Amino acid sequence: MFEKVLVPIDFSEGSRSAASSVKEIRGVREIVLLHVVYNRYPSKDPAVIHPRVKEARVAIEKFKNDLAMPGVTIVTIVEETTGGEIFDLINRTAAKLGISLVVMGRRGTGIIETLLLGSVASDVLRYGNTDLLLMHSPPKYWKATQDSDTSPPALFSHVMVCTDFSEPEIGFICLEELPWIQRASIFHSVTTGDSREEIQSAVHEAESGLGRIRDEFTRRGIPAQTHVSVGSAVEEILAFSKREDVSLILLKSTGKKAFLNIVTGSTSAPFARNAEKPVLILKRPRVAGK
């Protein structure tokens, strides 16, 4: 369960959407709002507060009030720094405070905007130990009309569970930690095979494995379907998530090499840039030999 959540914010629509999404996560007890102010030339007098820090403190308190939820403590942090990497500051803050989930907007203004467009996404995952939820801003047409019929779907209404069958199995993690999801599509992409026969054999094996996971979802009262694709895991996940209109893509940051590259290798930035759905990446140590 995600009891303590960190939300880095820059007051953009993306970070507001990210913070708002926390309301859909059950079991949250504390939210930490983090805003970073870069000040290349800080005053030597510690009593002097930079104007942008003052502005940020006022803005973050309003942000906190707008986010207020019954039974949830909200802590605000305005961090002034003279340099360094944003991913390092996020990871250090998460580790120091015992954060269980970092929630970030996919795009923002200034510093945060670079998170998913360069190497920072890989660095947050590679060097951090915290699960990461990457959110999008609401669609422009919905913001313009506020039409309830076209509002974004509930975050956990249709979760795409992407598995490569490495242990711990992400499907079972999902059942234990996100038991409130409404519907699941359990997905696997066959990426290897030197012949048609080998590929077909891998597809049959995958279908069998997905079936066992699906049966456990069904036993828990969660409707689930399975799907096996053949091809690049990145391309197949993106295509399926768009075609089936899923509400969330669920991945692990550890697994088999081809699959792992989606989130920690050279394909992480294109995947994050092109995914039209929120992405939840779980940090779980891989079981040796599996």
C-alpha cells in the first residue's frame, strides 16, 4: 500500500494533475509536496529569504489547501538549491522521509519539464528505490468544457498489467497492493524467436501463464482479460494501451533484459514521451534466477 506519497510540484497543470491523482489511491496517510527553487547566487546572510522562495511558500500552501483530504496529513517543502540534479534531490528526499510512492506530472514548467524528455527518468528509476507514478495533464478538450461525459477515466478503472513472468510476478503484486482496481488487462509481448515454430511455442506458453494470473484476478472478483503480442515490447504496449483505452499502464523496473529496457534503458524517454496513459512503475528486487 502507498501510505506516504511524495509529489514534486512546479505549479503547472501537469503537477496539479499528479497531485489530484493521489486522491484515487486508497490508504494514503501522508502527502509531501516538494517544490525546488534554484538560486545561483544565495545571500550570505541566512536571514535573507529569496523572493522566489517567499512566493513559492505562499503558492504551495494554497496548493496544499486545494488538495486537502479527510484523514490525510499534507506536508509542504520548499527546497532552495544552488545546483545539482533534480532526480537526485527527489530520490534523496524520498529516501530520507520513507516515501512509498513518488507521483509526478509528465510535463511541467522549468526543471520538472525535463524529467521525461531526457535521461532523468532513467536516473530516478536507476538510483531511487521508490515506486513512481507518471501522470498526464487532463485532455485539453476536457479542461475547456469540464464535460463530465468526457472527463478522464478513473485511474484504476482499467489497469494494463505488463508482465514478462519474472519474479516477483507483477500480477500478484497488483492484487496484493492495488486490490481496488476495477478491471485488468494482463499483457505480455513475445520478443524473441528464431523461427515461426519457436514464436508460436512462446505465444502458447505465454497464454498459459497469463491464464493462471487471470484466474487469480477472477477469484478476487476483478474482471480480467489476457493478451499476447509479438514484437517490440515498447511498441506493443503503447499500441495496446491506446487501442484498448486503458486508464493506467503498470510495469516493474526489474525483470528480463528486453522488458527492463522499457523503463531503465535507452528506450525509457521515448516510452514516457509517447505513452498517452499514466504509467505506474514498481521498484521490486528481482528474484535470483527467475
